[in-house]
Amino acid sequence: MKIGKVYLVGAGPGDPGLLTVRGLELLRKAEVVIYDRLVNPVLLEYTAPQARCIFAGKLTGSHSLPQEEINELLISHARRGRQVIRLKGGDPFVFGRGGEEAEALREAGIPFEVVPGVSSAVAVPAYAGIPLTHRKLSSSFAVITGHEACKVEPSVDWGRLASAVDTLVVLMGLKNLPNIVAKLLAHGRSPETPVALIRWGTTDLQETVTGTLVDIVDKAAALRQPVVLVIGEVVSLRDKLQWFEERSPSTDRGGWIYADEFATYLEA
Ligand SMILES: C[S@@+](CC[C@H](N)C(=O)[O-])C[C@H]1O[C@@H](n2cnc3c(N)ncnc32)[C@H](O)[C@@H]1O
């Protein structure tokens, strides 16, 4: 039998309008779609009626499908000659284990393609009116996992990041926010550094909390995941540049109209 192919496709950060044209084209033709928790399920409406859609979502600490099983699923469907889409939130190669999946496919001799997606790391700040770089305020940014912040020997070097990088974008950072803030202050970041936490960015549930390194932990106490954390002077531009809150949902095109449905699905 002819072997199939796996496409590792980025679904974007939530607003279905941020799926790429290539991603949409492949979704329409897919025979099997294996999708994650942060993928807006509205995108599945673009699949053909006979396509098989399999949820492989992950919640922090409780993986609904272990990574090895996801790899096996991809391999076994491709071995049966199918066109398989592995649909992942944001970009598949940004904290999405896309690299591990590609390695497993390569080892199994399965052909694959990667279709980059719009990562929450850039799109969510943009929807909150925060440019990650700015000629006067920031000439560098780094995207960091917040998971590492509580480890005894973390692999993230917060000291170097604090001194060398202007804007820090932290994914999966809410739980460890107090640790992250403490490390940055200990390594010399000004207590007055502006900070933003953006929840459910690019959807109509988008919610933004701003503060400084000194008060953000208290201000964010009631916030829940998923959240993008942005630290740096560029956050102050939000006062001038916020646009999403001022849009007119009835007239502006927007995938965010689906966000309520999205949240219900995730919290079920
Ligand atoms: C496992 S990482 C996956 C990142 C994804 N591959 C990307 O490129 O956006 C999941 C984290 O991304 C962030 N995230 C993804 N979508 C988000 C959204 N719409 N709003 C806020 N945070 C989001 C959160 O920090 C969440 O905990």
C-alpha cells in the first residue's frame, strides 16, 4: 500500500482567521485530523464530512493522550496510506512538541511537511496592542517557557535574559508568575518594568491585566490559563495602541465570535 503523509499544521492562536491559507487548503483535503486542546474547534468545520477528527488535547499535568500514543497514531494512519493533519495551537514548532513528532515520523520513515502557524507568542501581544519591538523601546525579544521557573536547576537562564533581552514573552507562565517576577527582580530588572498578562488572546474572551513587576502578582491573582505574559517597556504602548477592545464585533470581520463556544468546549 502507498504510504500516506503527515502535515504538522499550526492552527494559530484562537481566532480562526489566523489559520494560514496553506493550512486551510490541507484541512479541506485531510482524511485524518489529530488536534490539540488549544485548537479552535471551529476549524474542524472546514474538514470534509468523511474526515476523521481525533482529539489529542493536553491539560497541564494531565495529558489526555500520552505523546508516544500521539506519535503512534500519526504513524499508523500514515502507514495506512492516509493524509494526516496534526493540527496544533499556534505554531507547531513553538513549545508544541512538533519537533518531537517530526523526529518520530522521520525515525518511522513517514514523509511529513511542516506548515508554520501564527504563534500566540506574537499574535496575542499584537491583539493586546503590544508591539514586541519598537525602535525607541526594544530591539530584542525572547520567547520562554514558564514551566521551568520552579525547577531547582532550571534550564532557563533568567539572569542572562533579564540583562540581555528587552522584551520577555513567557508562555505557560501563570502558575510560576511569582517565581518569574522574583528571579527578574533578583537579576536587576527595575521594579517599575511594565508587565501584561493576556488571557484567551485573539478571541472574544480576550482579557488583559497590566501592572509592574512589583504589583502584577497581586493583580493577576484571579486570572486563569491560557495566558501570555509580556514583560518590558513595550507594554506601556498598550495605553496608546490597544485596538481589539475598540473593535465593533458586529461590523468587523472576526473569528472571535466563536470564542464562547471554544471556551465551553475547553472547560467541559
Ligand atoms: C503548549 S504552549 C503552545 C504554544 C503554541 N505552539 C504557540 O505557538 O502559540 C501553550 C501556551 O501558549 C499560550 N497560549 C496559546 N494560545 C493562547 C491564547 N489564545 N491566549 C493566551 N495564551 C495562549 C499559553 O501560555 C499556553 O499555556
